[in-house]
Amino acid sequence: MKNINTIAATKSPQLIQRKVSNDPKIMTFEELYLKKDFKGAAQNLLQNKQQFSSGIFHYNLGTVYAKLSDYPAARFHFEKAIKDGYINSASLNNLGYVKSVIEVDDISTSTSIPDQFINTSLSIPSAAYLSASLIFLLITLLLIKTKKVTKKITIFILLIFIFSPICYSHFYLENINYAVAFKDVPIYEGPSKIFTEKGKVRAGSKIILGEFKDGWFSIKFPISLAGWVNKDQLGLY
């Protein structure tokens, strides 16, 4: 079985936590981590969150929760770190390991074509959509300059094609609410416990949320888990 990356992110010089006290008895996150005091390391991170960028903070906290075998919480923080731009082999490897331990059926493992499409779309950085639009724009300008394209209707269609990636990313993907279930969460047919329970979102599952109503979210993806869940049992990001 593949082992989770055990090297604390604070080993990088840009991540080293500075002492906030002259008291030698007060240890930094790195010192606590290396002593394998993972509960203390988690508490230290939460108390000193402002010392880290968002991506690094969530990566470190995900690593600590993985060491504590709280895999749903670990997945939430790794997913959040990656969404916030902390994308590297360590974060991707740790997330992959945690997902393999949890072994849940969710949007990342669904065989449904709509689920696969939205999951793939969300895994692409927003900068990539901007780059795609710029590349399409350059190609179109080249075609116009060389008079390969002259008809106005063709140019109009190309303009729609050019701006589709960035519009899809900015106006749709960036407004999607994600969540990871910290524990098994009941799914109801409506936004209240008075409705019939129809299943559960298993602990550690990643879901895409839709409509919000009176403290309840509808599940948009995966389609197989369509229903309503209470927001208090989810890690939103």
C-alpha cells in the first residue's frame, strides 16, 4: 500500500512557521509534527492560521488529519488546498492516498457521463480556461489576417467559441459549491427531516451542491445521490 507523504510542508523555507513567543516551551507546528504530536500540530495550525497561505494551511492540516486517521477531514483539506492553488505532487499524492483509503462512490469515481464531465471540468485550473480562450483568439486573428475567414457569421461563431471556455469557467464553475461529508450524512427527498430518508452520503464523499433552502442543500452531482442534505454535516469549500 502506498504510504502518505510524511514530510511536513513547513520544511520548505517559505513555509517555516516563526515563533510567536519567546517561551522555549512553546513549539512550532513543525516541531510538534516531527515529535508526532499530531493533535498538538493540528491545534497549532488552527491557532496560527494567519501565518500560512490558504493552500499551505489546508495542505498541512490535511496531512495532520491523515496521520490521525480522520480521512474525511483530511480529504476536505487536501481538496481545499488544491482548489486554492496548492497543486503539486505531494498534495495530489496525499489526496489520492486518502481517497483510496476511504473507497467511496462519489463524483470522482462515478461512471455517469454527466458526473465525469463536471468532475473533469472542475479538475482543470481556471487559468487553463483563460489560456484556451487566448489561444483560440490568436488563431482566429491569424485566420482573419490571412483572409482564411471573411464572412461575418463565421467570425461571430468563432467569437462565441473563443469566449466559451472562460465564460464556462467564470460564470459556472467558479460559482459551484463543493462539499465533503465529514461523516455519513442522511439524504432526504426534501429540505427537512419530515421528508423520507432515501440514502446516505458516506463519510469522505465529495459532492457538488445545488439549491440552498433553510439550512439544506440539494445534491446536484453525483446524480445517483440526488436529494437534500443538512449543511451542518458537510465541509463546504
